[in-house]
Amino acid sequence: MTDNNWKLKDSAELTADNVAKIACALKSLSAYTTLACAEEDSPEDLEDLVKEGMDAIEKIFED
């Protein structure tokens, strides 16, 4: 997704749950990156949140 013409998949449902997962993933990604840069080991709980959000993004947006 390199352009600004993001499109929802035909079967995608933009639910509040998916939007919340994406928002949490983006917020967590910032904290995760900061911690990962400061330390070699990455916190699993933030990694799981980021993965969940990325999965939600893949469900609703076309590549």
C-alpha cells in the first residue's frame, strides 16, 4: 500500500472492533519500537498487540 487510494476489500467490514485493534496496534508499535531500540529483547505483550492490529489491517484493506 504505497499510495493514498486505500480501498477496503469487498468482503471487509469496518467494525469498531477492527478500528480499535488498528489504533491499539499503532500506539503499541511506537512503544514497541522505542523499547526494541533500547533493549535487545522485545516485550511479548506489545508484540502480540501489534500482530493483532496488523492482522486486522490485512483483513479489511486490499494490497
